[in-house]
Amino acid sequence: MSANIFINARFLTQPVTGVQRYAREVVKALDHLIEHGEIDKSKYRFTLLSPRRETKAPLELKHIPLQQVGFLSGHAWEQLELPLYSRGGLLINLCNTGPLLKDSQVVTIHDAGVFAFPEAYSFAFRVWYRILFKELGKRARKIITVSSFSKNELIRFCGIDPEKIEVIYEGKEQVFSVAPDYSILEKFDAEKPFILAVSSLSPHKNFQAVVRAIELLGHTGFQFVIAGGVNPKVFKSSAEPLPGGVIHLGYVSDGQLWALYEKAACFVYPSFYEGFGLPPLEAMACGCPVIVSEVASLPEICGDAALYCNPHSASDIADKVKQVMNNAGLRQRLRQKGLERVKMFTWLECARKTFELIKTVLNPY
């Protein structure tokens, strides 16, 4: 008799951001393991369960069917209907949330940002997720998280038993799910060396420090290219334009981002708080040297393949940019170390370890 394993696929009805990307890649990798016989489909039957809403970007899977169930949506569907439809099986939740009315479940909690960096979240979101994380930490059979840093944060803030938490690193390949789109390079003079950064309204991403570092650098022989949908003017005390030599591209697709990573002289990521930190790995995978914060999970993930900066010091960020841009040998060393470092992180290995954890929950003895 096969074991029923249900996957909470509410993520299929949501815009694709970090945690949804993770869920999609893990599910695709599990399907791959079934296809190649690493998971015996006669013993383990996987099913995706999602609300009856149009999916944002359907997954093309061979062995894991999707069932759209229930009448509600959002948190109400997850809390009230998902436990009913996942009866008789183990439920896998990959995006920080899960139903409080189900004990037989595994939950991936990516970080403890709602505790450690509360200003990045709305009051209602912060309150709900703080309750959810603590209760899921008690009720779930196992908690997966994506770095040792996040494990320690969940123990500190949520009081979760360390024995219950399993660290399983993410992969890095999703930027390669499409071909690079070099048309984005026509929007500026890509023949000149450029530094790439990604803008975000979230305070913990610390984009303001990038803006201040640009101002401190003044006129240089290189450009700053900002990718992201946010108007950088919101980070300024006035509506004045950004310093000269800065190109703001707005929203870019995955293919365009891949092209930017490939052509950039370096990628700057001075985030205050990351449970894992996927963008620096994506940049490394494209052969782009990276400058990252010396805090949170980033040293654990990037190892000796990055140049580290103090995220609280715009002058230090500016200094690190000058070091990289003025030293071709350093850029080449970072490029080579980055390409080697990313070999540690694959979605197939992430899925294998997730499945091994699933088996221990189903067969604890």
C-alpha cells in the first residue's frame, strides 16, 4: 500500500517571488526523481492540492497530479479546507505557512524575519506569522529551513526544538529555466563596465545603502544598473533624480536578469537579513563576481566566493565596489570561486534530502 503525500500548492495561485520559486523548484525536482526511479511511485504517491483558482504559472509535471479542491481561497482555504482534503496522508508545506488543525505535516519556514526585522512587514502580517510560526513549530512533525543561520533564529525566536529542525539548502538553477534575453542590454551602453543591483521596497534589502554608495563614489568610469520594479526616487529624501551614471531598468524578466548577471562586472547585495540569499548564488552561477553583506546567512551560503561589506556603512560598500572594479585579478578570482561554490547547491539535492526527511516522518522507526 502506497503512502499518500500531499503538497500544499496554494503557491500556484500566488505571484512568483522567493518562497514560491523555492516551492516550484522542489516540486519539479521531486517529479524528476520519480521519473528517474529515485522515488518509487508504487510506494509513495504525491498529490498537489490547491484552491479552485486560476494558477499563475502551471507546473508541467509527469508524475505529481494537481487537484483543485474546496470553495475558499487564501489563508481561509489553507486553515479550514486543506486539512480535510489532506486527511489520511502527510502534508508538505513549502512556503512558510500550513494549517494549524493538522498534526501530520512538514513545514518549510525560510527565516524568522517577522521577529528579527519587523519593520519590513505590515502589522497584521507580522502578528499572524508570528503566531503561525510558533504554533507550527509545536504541531508539525518536522520543520525544514534553508540555512543554519535560520535554524538558530527559529530556535531563538520561536522556541522550536532543535531536533525538529532540518537544514536543507536551496538550489540555484531556476534562473536557467529560460534562455538569456540580451535585448535588455540595448537599453544602456552595455559595452561600458557596469555594477548590477536589484531594488526593493523591503527595508531589509537595504537598497538605500546602494544609493548612498553611488553618491559617495561620484563620477567613475563605470555605470550602476538598477533592476527591479521600484522607482528608486522613493529612497531619496526628495524627488531629485539619482546620481549620474545610474540606469534604472524597472521590472526585468528572468531571462533579462540572466543576461544582466552574465554581463555585469559585479553584483552588489548589501541585505540586512536573509534566510538563504538566492540572488548572489544566481549571479555566481552566471560568472558574476558578488559583493554581499557580512551578516545573516550570507557568509554561510557564499563562503569564500564573495567580497563582504558592512551593510550599515555606505562608505564601506563604496570601498568594496572600488576594490572590485579597479582590480581585474580580484574579479577573476571571485568569478572562479563563485562558479565552484554554486556546485554545492542544486534543486535535485534539495529534493533528495526533502524526500529522505519525508521518509523518516512516515517511518520513524
